[in-house]
Amino acid sequence: MEEILTQLAYKDSRIIELDSEIQQLHQTIIDLREYVSEKDEVIRARDRAVQIMRAAQTEAESNTDQEREGLPATTQTDGEVVLILQRQLQEANVLVVAREKSLQLLTEELNARNQHIAELSSHEPVPENIFLISLYPYGYFP
């Protein structure tokens, strides 16, 4: 009878060990599925990027072919590009002018502060015994 109980205890412990291993393997399977899913997403993104690049290349080649044949390209004309560039240049000029005005105001403020500092520095120096004078305003020093 004792031998049967020992065998049952051994089998129970073995079942618990195997169950633990099964849970670990199950977690490994889940982790691997997530890893494969992430890799699939990367591959899909790469494939999509390749498709976009090929489409852009095909469009560029077709525009080049149309230009060779004397047909107008389906992209923006030179006039449209010039207008866009002029608009961008005007916007950039507005920003430059605004920054120059800001810089000028800051420079004027800095000069005014420097002048004020110079004026304060040119006044008579503060006596070293100003502390004693403030403690004994009537001239009675110990």
C-alpha cells in the first residue's frame, strides 16, 4: 500500500512539473506569435514603401516619356512651380524682416541698459563705511 502511495505522489509531482513545462511552452508560443506578427508588420510596411517608390518611379518615367514626345507632363507646369517658389520666397522675406526688427529692438534695449550701467558707474563711488553710517547716522562711532 505504501508503495502505491509513493507512486501516486511521484506521479502527482511529475504531473505538476509537466503542467509547469506546458505553461512555459504555451507562453513561448505566444511570444513567438507576437514576434512573427511584428515581423510581418515590418515586411508589409517595407513592401508598401517599395510599391510607392515603384509607382513614383513609373510616374516619373512616364512624365519623362511624355516630355520627350512633346506632350505636356501631368505634373505642375513651370509657371506653377515659379509661382509657388515666389510665394515661399515672399513668406521667407516676411519672416526675415520680422526677425530683423526684433533684433533691432533687442539691440536698442541692450544699448540703453549698457548706457544706464555706465551712468551708474560714473557716479561717486559708495563709501566703504556706508554700513557704519547707516548704523550711526549722527556721526557717533564707537
